[in-house]
Amino acid sequence: MRFRILWVSLLITTFAIILYSLVSTQIFYNLSVKNSESALSVYMNAFDGEKYAPDDEGARAFSLALDGARVTILDGEGNVLGESEADSIETDHSDREEVREAIKSGEGFAVRSSDTLNKNMVYYCRAVQTDGGTILIRIAQFCESEWAMYAQLLPSFAAYMVFDVLGCLLFTYVATYFIMRPVEALTREAATGGRVQTGYSELKSLAEILNERNRDIELKVSELEEERKLVERAQNSKDEFIANITHEMNTPLTSIKGYAELLSSDLLDEEHKKQAYNTIVSQADRLTNLIACIINYSEIDSDDLPSYEVNLTEAAREMIAVLSPEAEQKGVKFIDETQDDVIIMSRHERVNQLLGNLMRNAVRYNREGGTVTVRLNFSRLEIEDTGVGIAPENMDKVFSRFFTVDKSHSGKNGGFGLGLAVCKKICTRSGWRISVESELGKGSKFTVDFGLR
Ligand code: ADP
């Protein structure tokens, strides 16, 4: 960039100097011609018709009086009568510009290269009245041509040009240093990735663009970082999911295999054989149940079926009716505090899963003689029990897959720790918020907030 500025300024100044030298030479030349013309016209006043005869002699005498200026004396038609220069041979000068002018208007000027003398000359011709009639007196003076003048001035111009080039180099170097300084400072700031600032109005829009780009880059980097974490988390959670499934399957499979081996060994009596058959069947059911739960859990993610209006009140009351026999067996009572006709946008199967999992847990983890209160209005659903409650350290975990507080009881009641995970997934996909409040030994309250939708 610096070199480019240098070259451009050098080119401009060189061009300017050449142009200036040509123009100034032309001006000098014009001035010099003008001066010559005035001088000749003054000289001409010295002509005296009585003193200088209209012949070569007279012309030479007048020339001598004029310090050697060339003098030509012509008759009224432009024919040469006398000439101060010995080598002049032409006799008819009527075609000369200055002569024509003088014949026409009394005087005339011309500048040209003399054919006779081969020099650039300024001519002045004037008509003079003598006793012998009108004669024309022409005085000519040597004058440098433009190019000759230019050639004479050239060394001065060249010296000037050298100084100018040196000055230009110095000036451009200093100027570019000051011009480039803020740009370089801006570049350095931009390279650090921080916010770029400048006091120069010309660079403000560049600084804004750089800041915008930096912001975009930062945003993209944090998005990529976020994505990377998500992918990592998804991978971890996938691994954990597979490990959990394997673990959950292993227990019934080991049991089935053990009892099957016992049966084939023929060591069991009839009663124990029956027990073994029953265990095999119940463990096989548990496996089937686990697989159904996993499939159901995975299906929610790919469930893109459209939502429709669901009467949540009806669904909740039906679920209370379904679970009442199981609750009665445990001495647990349902308290229905649902508002009539609460309609939400969802799907029946999802709503039933949500209600079923929450209510079944409220019964299952309740105490003898406890209650399950179901509250429902347009903004929220609450299922509150008077059961065992959840320890504070487990509150965040209950919605995780395969989480069960009492591992030894995992699966005993058909629970694999997937029920609340399913509830969480349904709520997240529906735009609802599910939360839990609980006190150990006193009970739990699960709330689904529809308001965040
Ligand atoms: P599970 O099928 O084992 O019940 P969930 O995902 O439904 O799986 O529940 C996870 C764990 O959260 C349960 O094992 C239980 O310990 C605890 N939990 C769920 N609901 C309640 C509740 N109403 N009261 C006390 N603990 C509960």
C-alpha cells in the first residue's frame, strides 16, 4: 500500500512538473514575443525617410542605428527595395503576413522561422509616407523558439524535478506513516478479537463492520461449542441409556436362565418346579414390559402427529376410576378437585401416559390410609400425595431415565425408572413445565404448568 501511494504520488508530481514546464515555457515565450514586438515598434519610430534611402544602403544604415536588427525596405506592393542582410535574395515579400497586414492597415506583426536566415524571428512592418510615396519598413529581431527556450530551461527543470522527487519521497513516506497508523492500529485491535474503536470518521464504518464480524464469529464459536457439548451429552446419554437397558435386562434374563437350568436338571420336586415355571413367566413378562416401556419412551421423540383438543378433565377423572381399585387395595383415597371441561391441545395417548404415570406413582409411593389429590384448572395440573416423599438430593434426578430411589425395589412394581422421564419428555415436547415439590415422609406434589406454552 505504501509503495502504491509512493508510485502514484511520484507519477502525479512528475506529470505535474512536465506539464508545468511546458506551460511556463509557453508563457515565457509569449511574453518574450510581446516584448520583442513592443521593442520593434519603438525602434520603428527612429526611421527617418530623409535620412535612410529606400535601398540596401539605407536599410543597412538603419539596421546599424538599430544595433544590427534586420531591416527590409519595401515599396507599397511589398517588393523589396533594400535589405540589410547581404544573403537575402528574395525580392517579393507581399505574401508575408506582416507585410500584408501593413499594406492593409498600416502595420503588421508576425512571428515565424525565417526562410532566409533559418531562425525564429519577430517581424514588425509599418507603412511610412515619404516624398517618393508610401514605402514599407520592416524590422526583424531574432527570438528563441518555444522548443529552443524549453531546451535552455530543461536543466533547471531537471534539477527542480530531482528535488521534487526527493521531497515527494520524503513527504509520501511521512504522510503514509500518519495515514496508515490508525489503519494499522485498527488491524492490530481486530486481530486480538476485541472490540475495535477509532476516532477517525473515515474508518468508523470499517470498525463497525469488523466489530459486527467479530460478534458473528464469537456467536458462531459459542454456537459450535454449544452444539459440541450437546453432541457430547447426547453421546454420553446414549451410552448411559444402553448401559441401563442392558442392566435392566440382565436381571430377568439371569433369573430365567437359572430356573431353566434347574428345571432341566430334574432336581426339583413338583412344587418347586411350579414355582420355577411361575418365575420364568413373570420374568419374561417383566422383560416384555421393559421392552414396551423403552419403545414407548423412544417413540415420543419421533411423535410428530398433530395435536387436537383433549378434554383433560374427562381424561383425569377416567384415570382416577381406572386406578381406584389399586388405590383401595393400598387403603389410598383419591380426592378429585378437577375443574370441569379443561381443554388443552394434545393427544389422548400422551395425556393418558402423563396422568397415568403421575397418579400411579402417587398411589404406589403412598402410605396406608393416605390420599392422592388431583387438582386441575386451565393453567395447571397438580397431583399431590401423602406418601414417602422424595429426599432433596433426589428431587432433580427423579425425571432422569432409569432413576429409582430404591434400587432393590426397581422393577418390583413394574417400575423401571422411566415413568417420570416419559412425563418430562411429553411436557417438554408440548411446551409445558413439569416440577416437583416434596418433603421426605410427608408427601410429594407434581405440577404441570401449561402456562409456559
Ligand atoms: P418408576 O417406574 O420406578 O416409578 P418413575 O420414573 O415413575 O419410575 O419414578 C422414578 C422414581 O421417583 C421412583 O423410583 C420413585 O423413587 C420416585 N418417585 C416417583 N414418584 C414419586 C412419588 N409420588 N412419591 C415419592 N417418590 C416418587
